Amino acid sequence: MTDRASSAAKTVLDGGVEATADDAVRANTYSLLATLLAKTPSQEILDLLKQIDVPAEASTTQMAASWQALRMAAERARVDELADEYQDLFIGVGRGELMPYGSWYTTGFLMDRPLTVLREDLAALGFERQQEVYEPEDHVAALCETMGMIIRASEEIPFATQRKFFGDHLGHWVGRFFEDLQNAKSARFYRTVGQLGEQFIMFEKRYLGMLA
């Protein structure tokens, strides 16, 4: 990630469809969420989050409030404390407080039918599992990163496919995940990640729905 946090913040602020004339902003927001949800943020990531710039004209919107909250949380955060928070939320002893998997939110089970369908769709799109990746493909971070890649490949992947992938594999459950993240007992910094995620997914549903 380079300056994705700041560039995404500048455009996806008011929650309206007009805000995203440049799809790179949407892709960057997905990639930012993927970065924050895949592992403990590094000091470099925190330093980038501290640079989030919310324009004054957008400062009263809910989306803007979520970016501001994330920036302030990054200013207070320490990497060692974030490592403990991430461990408690997503790993734990046996399991973390939250289960960040599509199959779990959809059926209540891991490695279930939704993961099989996802793998089929990823193969059809030409996406291959990387050998160094051990999490299932329906981990929320992997799905956010995939959406970012699909958006960036708009010349090869039709918009209808982008919309269908979101609806089939993210839209029906990830909002609940971000709500749960905000309410998790272990969440402090990650409460603001959940807030941003919830607002962005609401934006995506409106955006993708209006262009249907």
C-alpha cells in the first residue's frame, strides 16, 4: 500500500454514487480494508493512516466521520498493542472472538458450500491461490483484495461480473461482519475499521445497485 488511505478518503466521503468517478478509489478502499484485516498493521501503515485528509466540505457525513475516526485511532495506536488486539479478535486460542469467513456468516460452518462456489468463480476469473497463503479464500481480507483486483481489471472483467461477484460473495454478509467488529469486546482500533467497512459497504450497495 502506498497512499491508498489518503486517496480513498478524499473521494469516498459523502456516500453518494457521484463520489466515485474514479474506480481506483474504490479499489484502493478495498485494498486498505484487506491490508488492515489480513494481519496486524505495521508502523508504516499506521503512519499512512495518520495522513488521511478529510475535506472540510465533507466533514459532516458519516463516511467522513469513519475516516476521521480511523485517522485518530491510528494516531493513538501502537503496533505491539494492535498485535494483541488482532490476536484476540481473529485468532485467539482455538478461535478468535470473530470468525471473518463468508461460509461462517452464510451457513454457520467453515469450509462449506459457499467456499466451493467462490473457488469456482475465482477460477473462472483466472485468479489462482498463492502458495504462501494459508487462509481460505472466503476470509474477509481475501475477498476485499479480490474486489480491488476485479475493479482494477475493468478492461478485462465486465462491470456486471464485478457486481455479481460482490452480490454472491460479499454483499449479503460482510455488513454484519463489520457491525460485529464494531461491537466486539476486544476491538479498540478495529472498531474504527468496522465503522469504515460498514459505511463503505453501504456505499458499494448503492453504487452497484444504481448502475444495475
